[in-house]
Amino acid sequence: MKKHEIAVTIALLSLVTYTLALSALGTVQTNRMISNAGTVKAIGVGVYSDSECTSPLSSIDWGTLEPGTTKDVTCYVKNEGNSASVLSMETSNWSPPSVSDYMTLSWDYTGQPLNPDEVVEVTFTLTVSPSIDGITSFSFDIVIVGSG
């Protein structure tokens, strides 16, 4: 064998050894990122992005989410009625509809009545199931109602 043939053989054996070592080190991991934008509808209350209630919040951009993660968004809800109100929250218009099987929205509101012009800070938490698959973007509405 000539010197250059030996060098090529050694380089090839090194490459094969390196490739085998990499494959033996662990499993292949993949991630799927999910984009979203949501809207906020308020009935009897105002929803704001700031504690002074000067910037109305009509949508939430959850950014890019990965399976198995949670994300929090804080906002401020103000009773804009003329009597004490208790808040309730629901979601609707999930798109695609199947995404509601893989995501849940909760909040930390504790049920205390809000007097007129009173403001409460609430944090929404969006949880993405680790088993979500095939969904690359989604949207939904958050509906907040003040009743009393």
C-alpha cells in the first residue's frame, strides 16, 4: 500500500469510529415548536396589560411553545361595572379544534368579589401536553365575565 492509500484508510476508519461513537452516546431528540396567538373578550370587566389599566389587552401572543411546557402571562382585570362582581373564565373557538385535547388554560384568580373600579392581577397559565403532535400553530379565545 502506498502512503496516501494508508492515510485515506486511516481517515476513513477514524470517520467510521467517530460515527459509531456518536450513535452509541444516546438517543436522537426532536422538538416541535408551536406558535399561537389568542384573543381576550371581556364582559362587564376590562382586561389590561398594566396595573394602572391604561393599556387594554385584546390579545395574547403566547410565543413559541414546545410540547410538555407551560407559559404564564400576567394581566390585570378591572371591574368596570357599578356593583361587586365575581369573575369567571372560559375558552372557546380553539383552532384547530383538536388542539383543546392537548392544551389547557388555567388562571390563579381565587374567586374574591371585585368592587366597582377594583383591579386584580391574574396570571394565565397555558399548558401544552407532551404528547401533542402534528399541530404547528393554533389559536383560541379567552372569555372573562364579571357577574354579581
